Amino acid sequence: MTTLAAFAFVLLALSTPALADPPPRPAPMKIRVSLHDANTTRSFDVMVSPDAPCASARHKLADQQFELKACASHDAHLTIEWEVHDAAGEYRSTSSIPFEHGATAELGTTAGPRITVKID
């Protein structure tokens, strides 16, 4: 009987998953977006994390409106959707950049609104 109990215990111990620490969760990442338009620069900080993979910002002035949405994907990319509306017109863009600490990208038009994106 003791041998049967010992065998059952060993079988149970070998068939259960190991009690290991779970893999570490990725830390939230801060994304700094700077809007360059004419003679002004405005900066916005947003955060994304595994629990909240998308962030947004909206800035509205009397003569201009800026909207941004940034979403981290599971394939290590950050998708950025942004748009600017002002008296001169409207500009919209969607881009994807590597989602890693220190990544920087400059997006937009050469003669109009541009954004600089930096992942901290």
C-alpha cells in the first residue's frame, strides 16, 4: 500500500506543471509626441501598457485642432494616427514604427505639420 501511495505521489508530481515565476509583464512606455507647425511646437505625453495598449490626446485652440491616437501591437510596433485641422486645411496620417525604448520618428509633410515621436 505504501509503495502504491508513493508511486501515485511521484506520478502526480511529475504530471503537474512546475511552480515557476510567471514571466515579467512589460513595463508601461511613455510616448512623447511633439507637433511642429509654422513657428510653434507643442508636446504631448501619453502612456501605453499591456493593460491599456492605446492612448490618445486632443488639443483644440481657436484656430487649430490636433488629435492623436497611438496603439501598441503584439508584433512590437506602435501605430500612430494623427490629424491637424486649421484654417488652411486638414492633414491626416497613419504610420507604424518599431515599439522599443529610444525609438524616434519624424512624420508629416515637408511644408506643413509634422510630428516627432519618441518612445521612452
